Amino acid sequence: MWPKAILNTVLIAYLFILLEWSFYVTQASISFMYAMTFGEKLIIYMICGLLAAVLATAVVVVFGLIDLAAAAIFPAVKNYIVTFPGSFLLSIFFLTLADNFTYTIFKFGLSTANLVERIGYLIVFLVLNFFLLRAMARPAKAIKWFNLGAVVVVAAASLVLAGGQYFSSAAEPAQQVDVSKASTSLPNIILFGTDGVSADSTSLYGGPREDTPNLEELAKTSLVSENNFTNAGHSMGSDVALLTSKSPLETGVLYPPDILQGSDVDESLPNILKSMGYETDQLAIPHYADSDVANIEGAFDSVNCAENSQFLYGINRLFRFRLNDEFYMLNSILGDAKSRLLDVLLIEKRDNPIADIEDLSQYPASDKERMSCLFTDIDRAKSSNTPLFVHVHMLTTHGSLFYPDNKTFSGGMIQTANWMDEFYADSILDYDAYVKELVDYLKADGEYDNTVIVIYTDHGEQWTSDRRIPLMFHFPNDEYAGTISQNTQNMDIAPTLLDYLGVDEPSWMSGSSVLEPLSPNRLIVSTYTKLIEGDDSGLWGVNGVLLQPPFYEFSVIRAIECQKMVTVDVDSKSVNTAVVANYVNPCDAATLDSQDEIQEKLGQMLTQYGFDLPAWW
């Protein structure tokens, strides 16, 4: 019976991966394979299928051993236990097939189902699994040679392709960071960010409405950057740059479905902190600002209140990240299958990533959930005497409509247009209230003077990258309180935290510690894309059809030197110079580079990152 069970399970594993792979291939804006040729996509399927088949075979062997032991006591269960992995996987296959079909065609599926409908799904799933188990557990008269031949041919081809990918890839594990000099007393670190806030919109930075009273109070004992800028005009690109201290132009991660590749997946602030003994958690936005989606592999112990498996990351690291795309796809498929299974078994409601981002009225509720999970993380780390690192990306300030709990400025008004200032200010006031809630909780818990709090935003209002954005560090015992007028960037956050902990910045980080002197003439570089479209799934992503060399998804590249801003629009092949609005403590214009000199420096950086500059540059 074992040979039949293994054969069936391997076939089902390849079939299941084929189903999910087909969905990825046809939904370009949510597939990291959007810029690949069909041949490259096919290779990913074959190798991913092989990985799934190996894992499935291991499970069958374990269940087979249990079957042997159990059958000696209960003969009636013979063959059923060893067959169960195959029948269960086939049941999930049919569930996935039906769910993908109904959601794609009718926008109805498990993620939209109410409790009664989910009970219906459960009954169908259990009945299906029962009949499949009975059918597959029947004693085999003989192995079907066609099936065996198919498995041998496909597995052999997959092995050859996997070997070719492995030996032709140059990916290596991340540079090991020396943490031996780190402080023996490790504080908690909380990156407490919100979405899309320009500094000029906050009273903290002189805005027209008193919408950040709590941040102003915290600023009195904090280090505040007066001229901070994003590195990307989109959440994913900005957050990945923040966590890795690498430019989106270097990593290629700007907007879904971009993902980190090669050793980049292992080079990040949370990976370093994990090696120092930190518990690492992320509370962000599924799909659009999610470390798992961006492939910051192994970085976080939990993402969005759910425990993160490190199993495949460990295997991928063993393979020296040379099969990164295949492991990423397998991890995504298994994660999706797990969430679908937990939903159909009525254990945990499956997230609807479309509703998560499109239903703006639910943002206040989702932020309350993030706060609840954050407080749970703080308490758990304290009880286990473990230093805690949490990256929080709040959403209440995400536009273009706002549904704030506070009605201080918008009271009595009706939201009749996008980006109404009064509603936007109230959403900032909501975030400000969350900051006070966090500070009060840490003080009540006795952790305030054992916690570094970083206040930041991912980009400016309306996804801009040409405006100043907030950045504030509050260190334990009010250390380093004051202001910085030299330009800073979100990529400086990770080096600053490492500097504070006594850890030397690794060579792969591009930012600088704000605790050290900063040159007023260094270039702050950011980018964003215009090539975003929605697809049939309802999610937005980079449209691979529109990508053209040499810059692909990067539509605009901007460099800021002190108050001088040079913007290169690579789509229109135009270059212009402007001055940053409301810049604090501007430099003498005569000390700044010319537009041509700044563009030349940008070109040198792009060449270093592997771009081929066009003749017009």
C-alpha cells in the first residue's frame, strides 16, 4: 500500500502546485513572475512541484509508520492512515479549485462567506474527504505503470532543472553581522508608523491644525528629524527599504508583486535582531506592506498576529537561496492553503486582502486590532524576559477617504470628495491618540524606559516622495533628545538602531546613523512607479506588460540635496529642479551641486545597481 500511497500523493502534489501556479501565471499583478518568460515560469513550477512532492512523501512515510503501529492494535484502520495525506491533499485541491473559480468569476468564496455558508463548505469538505479516503484506501491490485512512468519522468526532469538552477545561481547567504559588541542590556524596539502623512500636515511640523498634540509632547524628550524623506512613494517599497536599509533601485522591490531575491531576502534589520535574541513581530497590511509577501524571509516570528513558520526559510538558507523563487512560491501556496483550510474548518476566518485595503471604513477597526496584538506582544516578551522588536504600520491615515473616530475638525461635515483636509487631519489625530495609548501602556507596564519608539510614515500624502515626512526617535531615559536639520531618510532608521545597540552597520546597508554627523550634501534618493493597475482579483500591482528596459517599473527617480530636488521622469525623459517646500534651515544654494552634477551622480548609482543608462541620460 505504501508505494500506491506515495505515488498518488506525489501526483496530487504536482497537480495541486499546477493549480496554484496557473492562478499565479494568469493574475499578473499579484504574481512575482510577472516579468518572466513562460519558460522561466515553467521551470519554477517544475521545481516547486518537486519540493512539494518531497515534503508530501516525507509526510506519507511518517503516516505510514503510524499506520503500521496502529494496525497492529486496530486492524480496521489499516491503509487508511497511510492514505490520509493523499486524500486530504486532494480534498484541499478541490476546495482550492472551487474557491478560485467562484472568487474569480463571481467574487464569492471563503473569504467573503458568512458563518452559515462556511458551515456548508465544511460539510462538503468533510464528505468529499471521506469518500476520497475510502476510494484511495482500497488495496491496490497493481501499480499503474502509466502513473509510475509519469511520476518518474516529471520528477527526473524537475531534478535536472533544480540542479541547473542551483549550480547556475550565484546567490549566497547574507553577510554575517558581528553582534558581539552589542549592548548587554537590549531594549525593546517599536517602529510605530502610519500611512501617507506629510510633515506639513501635522502640527508637530508647523501644520495648520492642532492634530498631533501627543507627538508634540513626546517630541520634547525625543530626537526629531526636521527634514526627513521617504525612499519610495509606495508602502511596500518604503517599508522594505526601511527594514533592509537598501534602496528599491537596488533590491527591485517597489510595489507588489515585486519581491526580494537572492541573499537580499536574508539581509534585514529584523534578521540581525533575531540573531541577537529578539522576538520579532510585524503588524502591517496584507499584500501591500507585508514582509512575507515582499519575501523578507525568516525576519519575523509573527506577521499580522499569526505565527510565522521558519521551516521553509531554514531549507532555503541551506540551499544558499539559490532556489529562492521556488521556495517563495511554495511558501505562498502553503500559507494560502493553510488559511483556506483553517477557514473551512471554522478555526480562523480567512482574510480578504481586497476588503482589507478597499474598505476604508474598516481601517479604524483594523488599527484597533493591531494595537491589541501589539500590547499582547509587549506582555508576552516581558513575561519571557525577551527583548522585543515590532514593526507596526497603521492604516487610519491611508486615503483617499477617511473614517476617523475623532471628529474634531470634520464634525458636522459630510465627506463629499477625496482628500478633504478636515477628515485627513482627524485621521492624523487618531494616529496621534494611538501614540499616546502606546506610551501610556509602556509606562503602566514599566517598559517605557526600556523601549526605543520610532515614529515614522512610509511616504507623503497621496503617495508623494517630494515632501518632508515625520521621523522621531524616543530612546530610553530621553537620550539624544533634540533636532536634526540635516536631511535624513527612512533608510537611516535601521543603521541608527544598530548604532544605538552598539552593532556596526553591515556593508550592505546604504543608510547612515542619525546619531553620527551627517553631511548636508549627501543625496537622498527615492523612486515610484506609474505602472500600477488592478486585475480580475481586485488587487493592484505593477502591470508586467507595460515594463520596458532600462528602468522597468521605476517611472520617476528623485534626488534631494539639502533643499534642492532634482526629478528625473524616465517615462517622458525629462529632468527638472525644484525646492523642497517648507524646508528647515536651507543650505547656501552656491554650495549645492548643479542639476547636471546631481543627475550624473544618480547615473553612477544606477549603473552600480545594474541599470544600463540610455543615451538621453
